[in-house]
Amino acid sequence: MVSRQVLIDSRFPTVICAPIFSRGHGFQTQVAIGIDEGMKHESWVFCDNLVSLHKAELTNFVGRLSPAKIAELNGALMTALGVHH
């Protein structure tokens, strides 16, 4: 799952996350990540499948996105949510 650290550190009991899967379809709402981000293999962040989770369910920190990947993720989220700037 991908989420914002500031929200994870807050007092809110839940966080909104984007799930990560080992296979993607190349959609604009999916972001490829891999070893450079801390994953064991190529994976995909699915921005059109956001979920709300209790923080207690987030148990293992795996990696971190680079500024370039965060920009790509932001674009995918905007597409998934139909937000335009």
C-alpha cells in the first residue's frame, strides 16, 4: 500500500491507501515501481482501487518513492479521481 507519511503519523485511526500488485495493465491510473523503490520485484500501484485501512493493518515498511515517482503517482491519482488542474 502507498500512503502519505504525514497521515500515518497523525492521530487519525485510518489512512487512504493505493494497493500494490505484482501485475499491471499499463493503465494511466497505474504506476510501475520496483527495486529502486524498495520492492523485491516489479510491481504496480493501482490508483483506481483506493482503500481506507486502519493504521494497525500497516505493519511493514517496504520502501519509498522518488520525487519523480511521486509526480507520476500524483498524475495517476488525478486521472483516477477525474481531477484536472
